[in-house]
Amino acid sequence: MKLYYSPGACSLAPHIVMAELNMAYEIEAVNLKDKTCMTGDYKKINMKGTVPALKMDNGEILTEGAVISQYLADQKNDGSILGKFGTTERYQTLEWMNFIATEIHKNFSPLFFADKMMTNTQSQTDTKTCFKTILNDKFNFLSAKMGNNTFLMGNNFTIADAYMFTCMTWSKFVGIDMSQWPNLNTYMGRVMERPSVLRAMKEEGLI
């Protein structure tokens, strides 16, 4: 399999999942500005022009990070990184995946692109303030929900942790101080220490 990625983007999550499962994989970096990769026009691989994209062993392309992570987990699934079919744990993990995608990931996007979307400085500032407030509310919920759990699902690291960790790394680039949520800050440090996370981040040149 081959994962098309951009360093530190949401594609880091399935990258971590592949490393966690000790899969055989290749990675290829994508320049998101001009939509190119080492093999040429990236849009010929993924018409959306976004990452991640996964070239599966059968040659077909799968997109959307949350779905790719689920697909990867199901290739070597012992029920830990994603609950087995029919179990409550599976759907609770997917519940987290949906929350991260819709409530965390998407609310970070305007903080990165407000300067490009608007020419008015005050509008840019107001937009960033709005979405920082939204994210603060989401992190307040996450902190309360997580409590003193080791990971989102309790003691087991899952695909949801790979995704949550990836999104939370963006906080330092947009001026959100995660230290105001001590348990989330500790959680980030704990996930960062996993060999799979270190491997993926090194392979992307992040550390």
C-alpha cells in the first residue's frame, strides 16, 4: 500500500495507524499548493487534490482519512485498535472518529485559511477568534469526557487517538495553549511517546 501525505496534515493519522499495525507500506509526499507529487499530477491520483489518499494493494484509491484509518485497522484487526464487527467498542470508536472529523478537524481549518479567504484584517481576526472559541468549547468537552483515561477509549490506543493527536498538534500553529487542559496536555505527551507515532513523525520529517 502507498499513502499520499503532506507532512503534519491530517494524513498523519492513517500514517500512525499503519505504523501501529506494523504494516508494509510506502509513503509519497504531496505538494498541496500545486497539487503535485513525485509521480506527477496528484489530481490524477485523487481528483479532490487533498490528502490523505491510499493506494490499496489492488491498485484502487481510497480517500478521506477517517475511512482510510478504519480500512487499515480492518486489515489486521485483533479488536484493539478498532473494535471487532458488531461490538459496542467499535461503534464508540467510530463515534469518536466522527466527532473529531466534524467538531475538531473542521474547526481548525478556518484558523489556517482565514488570511487567504479574506482581505479585511478585522474580518480575519474576528473569524479566528470565533473558531478559537468554538475549539475551546470542544476541548472543554473533550477534557471532561476523557477525565483521567489513558486514551479516548480507556486503556487501549485506537485509530481515534491517532486522529485526535494529529489534530491537536495543530494547536501550536494557531495560538491555542493546550496547557489549560492538563489532562489533554498529558495525553498528548503520552501518545507522542508511542513508537508508531515517533516512527510516522520521523518519516514525515516532523521530528
